[in-house]
Amino acid sequence: MKIGVISDTHNFFDPKIPELFVGVDHILHAGDIGAAFITFQLEQIAPVSAVLGNNDSFLPYRETEVVELAERKFLLHHIVDPRALFGPVRTRILRERPDVVVFGHTHQKFCQEMHGRLYFNPGYAGRPRHGSERSVAVLTWHNGQIRPEFLSLD
């Protein structure tokens, strides 16, 4: 199974996204979506699960979502610090016991196994900004192993 992962679009749908997400079975958006047309565009590629970011309002999503794909559990939440989990997100992670925690907010790619689970941030997918690296990612699940691949939007 191939899962497209995106975050921090901030109301910008990069025209490279459909090509980079060809063949994905599902898309996870980790917040700061912008307008509803972003998820509508993504749904033209594959089914989408999304969460609210700190810049989102008036969108029909929750702050945290748990999705099961390829017999694995994914927890999506926009602001997560894997090195200092606290509050409701920590409680939810401990209760749900996801295989992968997908987050955004930092605009920085992150892929590290900690505490028995993968913490994953696909990076920033919004408008080009001077000095900001932009990316999305694909997680491929094959024979019980996950292979992350960051894909540049620059």
C-alpha cells in the first residue's frame, strides 16, 4: 500500500502534487490545510483523511484523527513534539497505540522511530518561500515494512 502524506499547504495546491501522488491508495493531510478546495483537489487523486491545523477554521475536520490502513494504525495531529509529548495528544497516543504518528506545523521533514512507533512529518507543501524547502512524502508498506520517501516540490 502507498500512502501520500502532506502538511502545511496553507491554501496552496502545488500543481506537482498529482504527479507525485500517482498510484497512492490514500492521502493523509496533517493540518494547516487552508481552504476546502485543497482537500477536494486531493480527493481527486485518492481518499483523504485530514486534521485541523492551528491556521485552519471553518473546515469539517477534527484536531486528531485515527485511521487504519494496511492493517496499521495512523494517528494524525498537527502539532506534535515527539521528544516532549504532553497533554491530550500524549494521552491519545498512549491510548490508541498507533504504528505511525503523522504531524506537521514545523515545516521540517522528520522521520524517526521513537517509543516503538514512527513519528513522521512530510515537511512544508505551501507556496514557495525564499529559503524554505518544500516537500510531500509517500509511505510504502510492503511485507510488514514501511519505506518513507520524501518528494521535493522545489
